[in-house]
Amino acid sequence: MSKPYRLHYAPDNASLIVRLVLEEMEQPYETVLVDRRAGAHKSQGYRKLNPAGLIPVLETPDGPIFETGAILLWLADRHGLMAPAPQLADRADFLKWLFFTSNTLHAGMRMLFYPEQYIGPDPTRQADLRLHMQGEMRRHLSALDAFAGESPPWFGATAPSVLDFYVACLLRWMVLYPKGGSGWFDLAYWPHLQALAARLEPCVSVKRAIDAEGLGPSPFTAPVYAIPPEGSVT
């Protein structure tokens, strides 16, 4: 690598979260486009980096890292930025909400978007699962919104954390997907999360990501489908 990090990405995929954090930390990195439409993320070469065949992968001096939450935590600890340090009292709170976002909110979003991957091709069962997951997502978002309302110093605060960018991207995708089936979601229902999203949009890191991935002018508060300069979101 010519730079410390190499991000394997597809436009407006989970790799966007990592890109935003790298930009916010002002860490030099290079990118490798993963052509999802051609199934490049399922190729033998890519699976050597991530056996699950999922995006993103971040190549680092310590080797490749996959799983979005793991990448964010590693970067925060490596650079001492955008998260409470391990010795601080609020580290435990940070970790539980980071893993809640990764293991509960993000995982639930995947079930909402891709029910066929979990229960098969039956349209009725897919519709039932989507309806169930909409309720679950409302509950999870309400928990996050209530926590943001407590004004923790590392979530929804003036200085963004890795968790802020993680949540903001998930909010973006819940507006856009599944296409034709996102009418249940209204960001205004969660005012603290809405404020978090609005606070991030003027960041230089966000503007750079907008340019790199064609996200539109208000990627978190008024999302539009990405028109990337290279690659495809599907």
C-alpha cells in the first residue's frame, strides 16, 4: 500500500461509514472499488480478506479488518480519536451502544431490507418479517434517541464520534430502502437523532464523502439515491 490504509468499498454501502471516519480523523487512505453488480465481493480473492464476502474491508499495517464495528473501534483506539479512551469511565457506555448499533440496529436493518435472505422466497412471509422488523426498528431507534437526549459527550455532541457516523448512515438508508417500502420511517419522530444527523452534514468529512460517492447535498437529513462517479450501489 502506498498509504497506511486501503478501504475496499462500494458506493453508499457500509464502507461509507469507514470512509467518513477516516476523513474525519484526517487519515490518509486509498480505495479499491468492489463491483457488487459483478459479485466481486463474493470472489475468491475478496474472501481472502473477508471470508463472509461482505463490504467493507480495511487493510491496515496490522492486516485486513472486517466488520464495520470492529474497524471503527480499532481506528478509534489506534488514533485516540472519536471515542472515549479505554481508561475512561464512560468507555463502557460507549461500547454497549456501539455494539447495540452494530449487532442489533444494523443487523435488524439487514433483515428489513433483505428478508429473502433469512426466510426464503415466500412473499407473504417476507412481508410479515418486514412488518415485524419495522416495529423492532422503531423500538431500537427510540432507545437510541432517548440516550442521545441525555447529552452524552460522545454521541450527538459537538465533536463527532465513530458512533455518530455509524448511526447517521443507518438513518440515511432507512429513508431510501427498501425501495417503495420505507414509508414507515420518519426521522422527525426521533428529534435527537435528527439533530445529530443535521449536526454532521456541515463537516468537511461529509462533504468529501458526498463528492466521492455522489450522495447528494443532505445525505442524512434529506437523502437521495446516490449517483456515484464510479461503481454501483447495487
